[in-house]
Amino acid sequence: MTAGQVIRWWELRRVLYNAVLFVIGVAAMLGTLWLIDKVNPGRDIGTPMLGAVLFAFVANLCYTMGWIIELLGRQRDPVAARQRGKRMFRFGMAFSCLMTTLPFWVACAYFVGHKL
């Protein structure tokens, strides 16, 4: 693959990456707000939109590092770099999904802690 093809491969998958994180993020945010409301009914915790926008920016910055790292690795071994790139995409997607749901898991712990 040429450098342009590597970048194209990653950028075509960015749409999927962002769509998955958006759906998971909305579900996690709604679940988090619901759980917090169960513990503290009517309490205003503000809007998490600034955090969501910042998270999306950082997630996409990290995503961009995927193709940059792959391109740098191509200088030594293009075949190994391509395989590493595919693994980085899968691992990065899974890790990003976990990080996107982290506020929900914290809210679950908060909820359980207040119910005991």
C-alpha cells in the first residue's frame, strides 16, 4: 500500500469509529444521568456536553496517531506495519468504547455505593 492508501484506509474507518462512539456515548451519558438522578433526584449536575466535545476531540487525535504510527513503521517493515495498523484499529476501537462508557461505570459504582 502507498502512504495515501494507508491514510485512506484509516480515514474511511473514522466514520464508523465516530458513529460507534457517538451511539455508545449517548447511551452512556443517558445511563449516567439516569443513575445519578436515582441517587440524588432532581439534583442538577450540569451539562456534560463540554466534556463530550473534548473527549471526541482527543479520541480523534488519538485515532489520527494510528495512521501516523503505521506510516512511520512502514519505513522498517511495510508488511508488519500493515498488520500492526489493523491490530491498532481493533484495539483502539475497543479501548475507545471502554473509555466512552467509563462515566457510566463510575455512576454504577456511585449508585451501588449509595444503596448499600
